[in-house]
Amino acid sequence: MSAWQPLPDDLPPEVRHFVEQLRLLKDRTGLSLVALGARTAYSKSSWHRYLNATQPPPRQAVVALCRVAGENPERHGVRWELAVQAWPKPVPLPGRQATEPEYEDDPTLPWWDTPAQSDGNRRPGGRVLLYAVLLLLVLLVTGVIGAIALG
């Protein structure tokens, strides 16, 4: 078990429970924060903030941790929603205008989880198929011209 920093006393119970569950998941992986960062799309410093309750993690970070830990991400989805709703909002610095931060659901998606962009009715892989057909036609025309030149 890692030697975790104590969580702030004034954390709402939903946030405390959620972060404790994330810490257990992280400990179950046996990975350091550096190794966890290498296995997910989130840096060591991001994981440090998430696991010490200084910033709520995006949903995709929780999904990535669950995948690494071999856990079902759906189990932690409700906990994540409750925690994000109850997460304490940062206090603005003196002299600065108060802005309400919005915690995004998926601020960063790893490239392997990014949904494919589709243009209207275009099917995925259509461009590769087009290039393959064009290459085949070029080879065919080249072959015919070569056969005529030799014959």
C-alpha cells in the first residue's frame, strides 16, 4: 500500500469516498505514478492531483485507470458523477473575478479512444480503399503499356 497524503478534512463525503476508491485502484495496479502516466494518457502530475483530491479527474482518466487495474469502469461512473457534483470549487485569488470552473466530462481523450470523424455517409477506411483501387489501376495500365512495348 502506498503512503498517501491525508485527504483534506473538509472534503465532502462523496469526494472522499471516490478518491479513496481511486487510490485503491491505483494501489491494485502496483504501478508508480510515472508508470501509470505511461499506461494512460494522463501525466504523473495529473494523477497526483486526482489522487490527492486537488482536482477532479476527467471521466476518461477514471476509465483508463479502471482498464489498467482490470476493473469495470461502469462501477465507478456513478461515483465519479457524485464526486464531481460535490467537488469543492476553487476559491478565486484576491482581486480576481470569480469564475465558476466547469469540470468537463472528457477534456482529454487518448488517441485510441477518440471517435472516428465521419463525413456524411462516408464509411471508415474509404480513403484507403480508394488509394488501393487507384494503385491497382496504375499497375494495370503500366502492365498493359509494358506488354504493348515488348510485343
